[in-house]
Amino acid sequence: MKKYLFFITLLSVFGNAQIVRKYSNEFLNIGAGARGLAMGGAVISSQNDVYAPMWNPAGLTEVERDWQGAAMHAEYFESIAKYDYVSFAKALDSKNGVLGISIVRLGIDNILNTTQMIDSEGNIDYDKITKFSTSDYAGIISYAFHPGGKQKISVGVNAKIVYRNIGKFANGFGFGFDLGANYKADSGYQFGAMLRDATTTVNFWSVNQEELSTVVNGEEFNPAPKDKMEITMPKLNMGISKNFELNRDLEFLPEAGVNVDFAKTAALISTDFASITPYLGAELSFQKMIFVRAGVNKFQNVTDIEDLKRKVTFQPSAGIGVRYRGLTLDYAITSTGIGGSNYFSNFFSLKLDMGDFRN
């Protein structure tokens, strides 16, 4: 039943595509790395490793020696979707910068294709139900540096190439850019900001009308959308954090911030110009080897379909991590939202830091 509903929703969203859409390339807004996901995405100013391109590419400047590699696998929405991420980052000594390369995939398999289940005369034939998969891919090239050699300021940029495939029905290519910046104050506070799809991200779609369309009693269903181009509008993420040394062994790192969508959504603060959602996360570390994390984000105003009352939902998250020399293993679990549905997602990520491993 879940997959039937997903397919109906997929066709509905695709069929009503507009040139400018509120939700486009959303798989790139999930983030990567179990640390950041466990903290509810509250790492815009504090993610300082190979996972930084998905949160704020400016954080790559903390890869100061050798190289880092990372991989993540997730069973998203209780294994309905598979989410994978691999990345590599290397310090460029001669350029005083860091280069990063990342690949992202979100895929859903075994979706029921019911487009040919009903013939032109309205007869139902369940033997004509087939299955298909939908996958979203992105390749990201990142570069970060300290402008003018000023160590307190970091700037980063992502160049993204996107490929999206919906079985035999359609596929699309897109490209865009993200911009990020970090600032470290003398007081120890860190400020970060990332403008996603800074120049807007453009996707060009190709539709297989023969596969998509169904004609029943002379009436066409699932017609191909007229607009073959969609534009992803910019989103702004901002955060502030500070690391507190509680004693010789314990450190505590909280971060708070806001996500800004330049569109009207179900966010707590929503206008025709922009919608603002807060987030909060924290990390407690023991001897920089064992980590405990928690976070909360995605606060939304929703209407209960049963009693039609408005209520606020949010997404909690938590996780743990272990680091030994240059190897770090992290785990995170997130919920789709308290007060809403109760699907859980599990994330595992691994990072290798050759700079620490060799020393």
C-alpha cells in the first residue's frame, strides 16, 4: 500500500510540475555523515571535515593535512529508500586550499507501475502491473580556502551536477552552485552560513510519453507535463556554535541556527517571501574518542486530518560515535516527526583521516 501511495504521489507531483518549484532536488538537503544527522543538521558552523560539502563547504578548510575519505549508508524511512554518500577531500599545500569530491545517491526500488493495469476499454488486468525504480544522483566538486590568508574566515563553493531518473518514464539533468562561509571569533564562537542553490539549480527533463500516458475510454491519464524545466530556488542555512571544555576529558559543543526557504511553506514562521525554521543540536565528547549527540529540527505547523486542529511537529534525532586514531565510526537515528508519522531512519558513516592515521 505504501508503494501504491508513493507512485500516486510521484505522478501527481510530476504531472503538476512548474518551472519554479518549492521542493526540487530535496535529496541534497538531507545532509551526509551520521554526526550532522544525529545533531539535527546543527553543524553549519561546526562541520569541519570531509562531510562539510553537504552542510557548508567552507568547513573543508579544517582538512589541513593529507586527505580524508568518507562513506555513508542509510535505510531511509524504515528501508523504503536507500541513501548513500561517498566523498574525498585533500589539502592543496601549494594553493592554501582544500579540494573535495562527493557522490550522492537516493534510490527507491520495486515501486509498482500501474499505468498499464487498465486497458483502453476500462478492463483491469493485474498481470500488467510491473515494477520500476527511481534514483537521484549528484556529483559535487568543492573548493574551500581562507581569503587573503586570514585564518578566521573560510569560504567554500560547491559545483553540482544532478541526474534524476524515474524508471522508463522520465529523466533529468541539472546543475547549480552552493556558497558557504565560516567565521571564528576570538571569543571562541563560530558563525557559519550556507546558501544552497545560490544561482538557482536548473533541471532539464526528458519525458517518455508512451510509457507515462494511459488512455481509458478515450480519456488520457498521466499526460506529460508541459514544462520540461524546473528551477530550484535558493535556501539559506545559518548557525552559531561554541566548544566548551568542561574538564580535562569532557567537551560540550552546542549549535543553534535557522533554515530559511525563500517560499511559503509549513514552517513555524512563514510568509510569501520566506519561511524560517529553527534547529538545535549538541555533541558531548569524552577524550575526543567517544561522542554522544542529539538534535531537533524541522518544526512545522500541520493540520490533523482527523480533527482538523493545527499542531506543531518536529523531527528529533540522536546518535553516537567512536574515533580511534584516524578512523571514526558514527551512527544516527532520526524520526520523521513527533506529532506526525513515526518512520525511523538509520544512518551509518565511516571516516578515514590519513593525517591522524599516519601520526
